Amino acid sequence: MLVSNLGDTPVSTRHRAALERLTASGRFDVIASAVDLHRVALTYVTNKKGGDQILSALPGIADRQHRDFGRDAIVESIRTDLISGGVESGTVEAIVRNAERQFDPAEDIQNALRMIVATSAVSHGVDVENFNSMFFAGMPPAIDEFIQASSRVGRTHVGFVMLIPTPQNRRDRFIFEVHETFHRFLERMIAPPAIERWADRAVVRVIPSLVQNWLIGKIYQEQFVADTDPEKKRTRIFSKVSFVRSLVNRMKAANFVDEAEKYIAGCIGIDAEVGGADTQRQIVSAMVRDRLQEFVRLLDMPTADGDLAAFWDHFRGNLDSPMTSLRDVDAPGTVRPLINTRKADAKDRFHTMMRFIREGGTRKPQGMIETTAELRND
């Protein structure tokens, strides 16, 4: 069946030869694995109503198409699932884990997941190797959403994305007419984020990260290059507070602040011709210098010792810690239980409640990693 349905393409000859070679050697497991890569189709809809309509219409359409292939192809049902903002997180995790599971040819195909209908909820954090076929039922309202959602497929293997325009939508019809040009300039049509680049909080938040980048990515590298080969192994990487304090003493505090400020100004683009701070330059420079002077002051505190990582944590009230991701913009919160020690099962009840919250109030699927391990350490 696979050979007879190969299209007339430049690589169809190679595909036909590969299928015939695998068939002759009895490697049907390899063929089954290749087919299984496209077993789960991901269908993107712009709203949940559209998803419900597809899920409602699919059984009848699929039944007719299977009957067209003959009696042996008839199936009673096709298993589908829905991922949307209204679906509980625990259910979404169960769907993703089911999609990750490889199909066993010995099993009944009717029990295997065949399609997932999803809204924009699938655009972030869903990384499944078996997502290699995606269909867009209409163009998403934002270009960045289209790019983000389409990147769910083909993450490990070759995949494809098919855009099915909504006929009554003028925007979809126009995209269809200029399809090639539209996709050629796709990234240029992303709307700019609605943020102020030179917002006080944004500038202050990145300074600790840039200080560490300057120490390790510039100063350390320059010292390593300047040292002779026998001395390179003694070059200090600034992972200890004492090492940074020694650098400040060697450079003198004022020069240390000047050099760090110059580096940070270049990183954030204060003097950039396009997008520079312009009229806010003096204010931004003053904020950077103030944070650097505070950093130098804290290095001389009696309690400033040990690893630089511990230093950031110890003086969290004075300085932000370096960012670990682009989402790391607010101070993390900690949930601590107020447990009634008179009740013997209080701690277990707390663990159950936290598991309920984290899993979206659904029963934990079999095989899911336990979520209570880190709670028990509290």
C-alpha cells in the first residue's frame, strides 16, 4: 500500500527502493515505526468552538473514507483528544504522555490516539517527538502564535504543516493568494511586544546577570588569554566572593564600577543608534552605577563570603539575583504549610492538596512522576 501511494516526486524512487528493501529483509518493524511518526495528527483551531465542530464531524468523515479503502479498513471509532485552556493541566499531561507512547502493531489501532485538536494552549511547553503532522483550521490571529504553534511538529523527525484557510475569512483568503511571499517574510510581520524597553524595573533586573557575564565572560577570559601556559590553570574564575573582592581591590573600586558600567551600557544598548536610551540615557546610567556601587559595598560586608551564588541569595533584599531564564522577572514565592501537629495525617493531607492543585484536580495518570518528593523535603 505504501509503495502504490508514493507520489511522483524527485525522491519517490529512493523511497520506493527503501520500502522494497525493508520488505524483502522482513524489517516490518522499521516500516511500522516510520508510519507511526505520523499516527498522531495535531489540528490547531482558533477557538474551542471550532475544535468541538471538528471532533463532532470527524467520526462520520473518517468512517466514509475508511470504507472507501475496503472492508478490511473499516474501524468502529477513531480516538481523539482536546487540549484547550479549559482542560485541566493533569488531563493535558495525560494526553501528552499518551501521544509520546509508541504504537504496538499487536494492539488494536482503534485504541491508539490518532488526533489531538488544540487551541493556543498547545503553543508553549508541549514537546512531543511523535507530533510530525499538523493542520491549521484557519490562520491564528497573531503571526507569532502561528510560528510558535507550528514549531510543535518536526522537532526530531521531518514533519509537515498544512494551512487550511477559512473561506469566509478575508485575511485567510489573502494569505492563500500570497502564500509564498507571506511565508518568506513571516518573521518580519511579528508585532513588537507591548513593553517599554527602558522601564526602570527591566534595566535593574538584568544588571546582576550582566555583572556575572562581565566577570566570567570578559575579565576571566582576558586574564586566561594573557597568562602564560603554565599559569593558565591558576587563573581564577570568579565563583567565590573572595575572588571578586580581590579583583575590586586590584582594580580599585571606582575603576571597577567604571569598567563594569561601560560593559553593561554596551550590552543593553544605551548608546545604540536605533533603540538607544536617548533622553533617558542619564537616568539609565545612574541606575546602573547605583546598582554597581551597591554590589561593591556588599562585597565588603562581614557576612559576604563563600560562593558568589550564595552571596546573591544572602543579599536578595538589596540586590536581585541573576536571571536563570527570560521568565525569571519576579521573585519566586514559597508555599509553606501551617500544619496542625495534633492531627496525625495533617502532612499527608497537605501533600494530597498540593498534588491536587499542581495536577489540575485530576487523578494522576499511571506512570506519572511523583510530585511529592520535593514537598517532603520542606
